[in-house]
Amino acid sequence: MTNMKKQKDTFEESLKRLQEISDLLESGTVGLEDSVTLYEEGIVLSKKCFKQLQDAELKITELKKQLEQ
């Protein structure tokens, strides 16, 4: 039931998968083992998305500094 994809997924793809996982878990139709596996995948994806957001914010901050020079 896992959908662990390659590491190069875009932010949007990861966010879409997180929504799919959330929908599945909220539906109550997934068994316990699969729920735990999905939850684990969701944690990995959420950390990845958070890191991507931090990196984007840092890049924007650096670009703004360059513009101000």
C-alpha cells in the first residue's frame, strides 16, 4: 500500500501525496498495518516538504539581499 517514490519528487507532488494519505487515513477504510505505513510515509513527506519550504525561503531571502546591494 505504500507509495514511496523517488527522492526527486516536486513539492507539489509530495503535497498531493500527503493529501491522498490524509484522505485515506480519514476514510477509515485502511487497516491498521497499512495505516501505520501510510502515517510513516506522511511523516517523511511532511519533513521533506518543510525542508523544501525552508530552502525556498532562504533562497528568496538571499535574492532579496542581492537586489538591495
